[in-house]
Amino acid sequence: MLNERLAAWLLMAALWLVPVAATAGPDRVVLAVSEESRPAKLLEAELWALGFEVVRSSAVFAEVTPAQLDEIAQSEQAVAAIALTGEGSRVSVWIADRVTGKTLLRTLDLSQRDSEEQAAIVARKTVELLRVSLVELSFPAGSEPEVAPVQEVVEPGPAVLAVVEEETQRPPEIPVWRLAVWSGVELGSLELGLVPRIGLGLVRRLFEGFDVLALAVFPFVGSAHWWGSWSGAVVQGEASAELWTGTAALGVAWRVWQKGVWSLPVELRLGVAWTHFVGSGAPPLQGHDGTLVGPLIEAQFGARRQFGKELGVR
């Protein structure tokens, strides 16, 4: 009985003395980028989603050297440090791997993408480069995985390469419908001069460079004046009318050219237009009012400049 108790105590002591491996925390990555940068915000969200611990560095470089990035990674005990340089259609991605001692540099040409697509592509490509850099950490030094011999190498055909390229460069999915609100002025007819317009609509992107529109333009108030005859009657003096006009239309928009934040959209709209008038002044408008409704066919062409995700000017 004594021997059994002694054996039990020895077993408990042995279990208590066995070292327990500490649970490793998430790998840390340092971002040496501007906090206001849209690509940096998307990149940080991607890294957190993949299980990395993201630390912001106070150092932001216009020009980066591998030594600078390596020093940042060492100071934060991070597996890698990332910096983004350049802006607009050309962005350089720098990744310093503290463990392997290597620095990757890749310049992305984003001239054919709008600003939101550019930010998403920079974030996605940077994550891909980081994964490539950290692959070596999966294998201990000197123990490379065995590779089965290849009997025959088959080069992929053009169709396969085209599909791979398309999938690699495809931007992230955007919302099916987006709310569009805009305002501006236009030169009206009948001596209205510059007329304020406010619009509200829905926009759906069908595919790259092609949108479908559902638009409604809020009424504006203007003043029109006639001299001479109106509706076959002789006007004594000056006749005037207050106008309220509006439109509702469906249309399509095609960006015939786009480079960075600049684009040239062509729009075609079909719908209805209405005008309500209240006459005043001299006959025959004096004391008369009415509403006119008719079909609307409208085509527009212009230049557009995108400022961030929410604002564009054309």
C-alpha cells in the first residue's frame, strides 16, 4: 500500500515538473505607412483577418532602404516590416523579412484602375508578397520537403494563362447598387441663365467600365421671360413665368477612357421630363398655370475626376 502511494506521489511530481510549451502568439507585422492612406487601411484589415498582429510604425518614408525596414522589424520583434511608396497609378511595395533577412520590392502599375480598385489591389498584392516571403519559415533550415519527380512538363496554353491573369488582377467585388447624390449648375434655355440642379439616383456596375443608372433630378425654380408673341397671341408688354422642372430617367454610362483617377464617361438616358409654370406680368401668361410632361432623350459626355471613394467632379 505504501509503495502504491509513493508511486502515485512520484507520478504527480513528474507531471508537475514537465515543462509546458507556451502558446505562441500571432506573428507581428509592422506597417511603416501613412494612417490616412486608403491602401494602408485595407492592408491592415487584411492582415488582422489573416491572424497577424499589426503594429503601426511612426516612421513613414518617402524613400525606403532595406536597412531601415529591417531596423524597424528588429525594434518591434516583428516577422516583417512593410512600407508603401509612391501614389496614384504607381505604388512600390517593400517587405523586409526579419527572419530570412530578405527584402522584397515590387512596383505595381495601376494606371487602368480607379482609385478604389487601386487601393484594393495594393492591399491584396502586398498580402501575397508577404505570404511568399514567409513560406521559408514553414521548413527548418536544411530540411527541404521532398518533391516527387516530374515525368513530363506541360506548358499551360494561352487560354489558361489568360484566365490566371484575369483572376490575379480582378478587383474585389463592389456593391451591386450604389446611391449617388450630386449637385451642380447648368446653363438653361429661355434666359434662365445658370440654374442649380440637385440629383439623386442609383448606380449599378454591370462590368468593368460600364454602369447602368436610375436617376431623378430634383426640381429647380427659375424665371423665364418672353417678348412679342406667345402661343399665337400678341403680348402687351413683358410676360413672365416661374418654372419648376424635373426629370426621371434610366440610362447607361460607358467610360470610354480611364487612367488613374481621370475618366471620360459617355451617358445615354431615356425618361420623362416635366415642367410646371405659373404665369405673371402681361397677358397671355398672367393668371395662367399648367404642367407639361414629355419624353426625355439625353446624351452627356465629359471628363470626371475621382477624389477618394465618395466624391467625383465632372
